[in-house]
Amino acid sequence: MVNQCCQKGSRRQKEINGLKNYLDILNDVNRLRILCLLKDKKEICVCEIYEALNLSQNLVSYHLSKLKEACFLESRKAGVSVFYRLGEKRLKDFQTLIKLIF
């Protein structure tokens, strides 16, 4: 009998591909640092993120856009400021995939 992880098109293979896509997004130390920073706070302004991480505003904005595009982050605008928070649903989906595969 062939292992489900080896069968193309199997549900397990789709789960593995989904996990790979999540890992591609998270495969950057600055993105992980952003998520770690947000873990300890409900919501944070973008200006606080680049100051806390000692990164340029452009670099932080780039990483925030990638994380938001993948739904790892959510945002809201208040005047000229943008506030970010963790995308709880995506993080739960990610944790579920890890548990299914391992």
C-alpha cells in the first residue's frame, strides 16, 4: 500500500501543498519578527513596528503587505495611521495543517 503523502492528488498531498504555501510566506526572519511582535499586542501602528524592529519603513511595509495578502495579518486605518493585528483565523488554519501532517 502506498503512503497517502506520496500519492499525487490525495487529500494529504493537498494538505502538504497548503502547508508549503504558508511556510513560503513565513520563510523570512523579518516577517516572523513582525508576527512575534504582534503576538504580544492586540494591535500596533506600523510606525511602532519599524521602530521596534529597527527596520526601514519601506521594508516593514513590504513585509506587512505580504503577510496581509496571505491573511496572516489584518489591518484598520484610523486617520493617517494604519494599525495591524494578527489574522487569528489564518493562524489557526496553519496550526491545524501542521497537526494534520505531523
